[in-house]
Amino acid sequence: MTATERRASASLAAIFASRMLGLFLVLPVFALEAARYPGGNDPSLVGLAMGIYGLTQGVLQIPFGMASDRFGRKKVISLGLLVFAIGSFVAAASGSLMGLIIGRSLQGAGAVSAAVTALLADQTRDEVRTKAMAMVGASIGLMFALSLVAAPMLAARIGLAGLFTVTGGLALGCIGIVLWWTPPEPLQHKDTPRGRISEVLAHGPLVRLDVGVFVLHAVQLAMWVAVPGMLVAAGLPKSEHWYVYLPAVVASFFVMGFTLFPLERRGYLRAVFLASVGLILLVQLGLLWVSSAPGVASLAVLLFLFFCGFNVLEASQPSMASRLAPPHARGTALGVYNTLQSLGFFAGGAVGGLLVRNVGMHGLFAACAAMMAVWLVVAWPMRAPQGRNSAEEVLADEAQAT
């Protein structure tokens, strides 16, 4: 990576990490803390308060992505972070569950993931983009692991309102990172054509990635409806679950670093991608097998394998989407991609809970395995995107920048 690419990758990964830390800090304790609010005894309202974030974010990812193509990435990112911060402070100040729902919906309305990913793609070359995206994915995974450790302790000291205040402060800090640390975004000609949704939806390889990111995050969230209960059933108290999560996440990063990047350079990205999809499919079958009599060791191994596959896909999918998308429609394409990601979160939580209630954990993991099998079939025809190395393309990029 060049110095500018390292600076862009580090600053935008920091934005993702700070924003996701704020979100993840709330999730492990939200259901317990929300029960203390008026109306908190209604599980459907608590579930709505948790899930409304993913719904509003999913609805607004495409408009934010298109706006970043038209008005500039940094302006849109700063606006979205401001909306996210306002939603956090509204939730912190609320004294009822309805106030939490309004605050969470405003948090989701700050849908900047597509614009941040597009800006990172603008500022990195094809051959290092997967590494840059992996920095973002690694930061999200580490924040998830950190939140599992920190959330219960912080909630005991400052409560749910305090956690939302911290979240709002982190979002405001991210605006400073965008304005003063992230490198300037590339210039564009006024007459450069802008992306259209119809153009993106007619792009077969992009659609395959959109299907994949929906399935991946639906399965991820659906799993977490059941996995904590399985760990408790295996004899591990809730306060010690991070003993399993943190080593699994950290070790999986090392596996990703020693497999994804070297094999991508050798032209094996497609094989690594499909193997990762297949690995998560096998994990779902493994969870189905042990669900009746879970053990801590077996769950730890399965979660480690899950994060190995998940981290590879989390790094490679947005990189591939940004490389496959036409440059003038990159924000729009990543808006669609992140919309499907957010809707996957929403569907995974909502449907996962219904499956556990109606057909049990066996039914949940069978459904997750079936979804992964469908994704494997859909992804099989994929081809890894090629780098843009021709002199004409380089000259075209330089002309556009000037």
C-alpha cells in the first residue's frame, strides 16, 4: 500500500470501528435494560426497538450511496454520522420504549456504510483493495469481541442511556476523522455520468454478491439467536461467553491473513471465496448436529470455523463489489449491496426468533444450512474480477482526477 492508501484504509476502518462499537455495546444488554422502561414488558416492542435500526438503514443505503456519487462521499458521510449521533442522543434522553424506537430508527437513518465503502474503493488500487476491506472487516470483528466484554460492565455503571451517549460521542468523533484525517476524495468531472439502480440490478455478478451478503448476515444474526443459549446449556455462564468469542475471532484473523491475501495474489480468489461459503454451510450442519447436546469445546471449534469463513467473505465481498461496479455507479452499487446487508440483519433476527420459537434450534440451523446451500449454488458461476492495469485505464483515471 502507498502512504495515502494506508491513511485512507486506517481512517475509514476507524470510522467503521467507532460506529460499530457504539452499536455493538448496546446489543448484548439491550433486551435486559429495555425491560426497565415503560412498555418494556412487551417482547414484540423490544424486538422492534432492536430491529428497527436495520430496517431504516436498509431503506436508506441506496439513497445515501446515490447521493455520494452525486454530491461527494465526505459530505454524505458527515451528514449520515450527524443523523446517527442525533438518534443516539434521542435514545439516551428517552424515558420510554417508544423513545428508544425513535432513537434507534434515527440511528439507522444515518446509513453511511455504502458511502464509506465507496470512498475506500475510490482511494485504493484494485490489487490492494481486498487488504483495505479486510482492515475494515477486522475492525468490525474486534469491536464485536470487545463489546461482548465491555458492555455488561459499562451497563452496570452508566446504564443504557449512558451507552447511547457514548455511541453518540463516538459518531461525532468520526465526523472529525472524515474531515481531518481521511485523504481528500478524488475529483470528478461535472459531466461524468451517474449511476442508476437499473444499471446495477442488471449486472449479474453484482446481483450474486448482493444475494450473498443478504444470506451471510441473515445467517450470522440468526445464529446468535441460539448460540448464547447453547453456551449456557453447555455450562458456560453468560459472563464468560467472551472466553469463547474473543479467541475465535482473533485466531480467525490470523487464518484470514495467511490464506486470503496470498491466495488472491496467486489467482485463487474464487476458490477461497467458494470454500468459505462451503465452510459456513458445514458449520451450520455442525451446529445442527450438536444442538441437542452442546459442549463448550465443540461450540468453540465451530465458532472459530464460522469466523474463519465469515472474515474471508466480509473482506472479499465488498472488495469484489467495488471492483465489479462501473466507477460512475460505485456508490449506487455499494448502496444496493449494503441495503441487502442491512435487510439480512433484520431478517435474520426476526425470522431466527420465529424459527427457534416454532421449530426449535434444529429447525433454525437446518434453515441456515439450506440458505448457505442456495448461496453456494448462486455463487458457483462467479469469476474473480480482474485488476485494471492497462495504460488506457490509468490515463483515463488520471484525466478524470485532473
